Amino acid sequence: MITEDDTRNIAPAHVLGQELSSLSIEELGERIVWLEDEIERLEQARHAKEASRKAADSFFR
């Protein structure tokens, strides 16, 4: 079982700006998929916040 302490020692799957020459084609593909998934997650969070803001704006008008 992985504890919270264990997760602090796990390196992120990708660090922006990191050297890529040592990665294989498969590893690059995996990172692209991971980053696309992360972009989708960020967009969903942004849309949820925008919806909350719009609801609050309409309530206080």
C-alpha cells in the first residue's frame, strides 16, 4: 500500500523543460498522452471555476 509519505518521493512523470534526448520513442509517447490527459483535467477545472463565477455574478446582480 502506498502512503502519503511514499508519494512525496515519487518523481513526477514529466518536468517542463527537462532534457528529452535520453527518452525512447515509447517514453515520449507515454508522456504526450499523460500531458494531454493533464491538459484535459486542467481545462475541466477551469470550466468548473468559470461556471461558479458566472453563477455568483448572476446571483449578485
